[in-house]
Amino acid sequence: MPSEAANPSARHTQLLEAAYEFALTHGLTSLSLRPLAEAIGSSTRVLMFLFGNKDGLVKALLERARTDELALLDDLRQADHPVGLAAAANRVWAWLAADEHRALLRLWAEAYTRSLVEPDGAWAGFARATVDDWLDVLAACQAQPDRDSEAGTVRRTLVLAVLRGALLDLLATHDEPRVSAAVRLQLSLLAHDT
């Protein structure tokens, strides 16, 4: 419902937060409205009223997850004094590697993958939007001359690829010391290259 999305009621917000906590624990792949409604103290009918259908709910959950992700990224934006690509990447990796963010990051990985294999429906454009969000923030961390150069674009693309690949490895293995050491090595090379 467009009016609900533009100006959500307290109940809409409450159920979205409860559904988000459920999704962080259980994922989205096998999400079914009836068990979800029961788990969060609602009904299928209320969820359908508030979110339209399951796809509407999934879209709302993906947007909610994106809000958490963008909160970190927005902290890196400092227009007057860009922190630099290597420093920004180190801060992002510290956040990505923290245990308390694993549930969100598993949800992100699930949504990213589903967006690639199911490009229509609730997942449409999620992977692309994520790439664009991260590249935009990484660009804001670069000094103006580097940001606007082709080499600067390549460097931030490399940083994003390293962070994303390391994140997937970390989610698969939980071997934070090994993966973090690899990220630090790559970022030290980047710091010497800029």
C-alpha cells in the first residue's frame, strides 16, 4: 500500500522490525507468511494488509536491511576531508568482520545471490543497488582528483571486490584471523599504491 509505505503506522513499523529480526535469524529463502506471522505475534491477513503480499514484505525487509548497511557507509562520508580509500576500506572491513553483524551479512549475501538468479520480483535490482551504494560511498572517501580519474574508479572497484570476496569467505568459513590477514595485506598494498 503506497500510503502505508510513505507514512507507516506504528503497527507497520513494529511488525516490520519483528519480521526483520526473524529474517536475520531464519533468512528469506524459505520465508512463509503463516509461520512468520505466528512467530511475530500477528496474522497472515494483517501482513497481507500492511505489505500487500509476500513479495511486498520481502521488498520491505530488503530495504530495512539496506538501511542498516547504509548507516555504516554514511559514517564514512566526509566531504571536506575524505578519509582515503585504504582507511575507509579498513573501517568497513572491521565492521564486516565483527561477529555481531554476521546475521545481517548472511541476509545480505542471500538477497544479493537471489537478486542475481531471480532478477524479477522482490529481489529485482538488489545486487546492482548494493554495488552502486558501495562504489558511491568509496568514491566519497577518495580525494577529488583520484575520485574523478579512471584509476580511482579501478581502485575503488578493486576494494569493493576484495571486501565482498573476503566477506563471502568469512561467512563460509568463520575463519576471521585468516581472512582479515588477507584483507589487511591487500589494503596495505593499496595504501602504498595511492
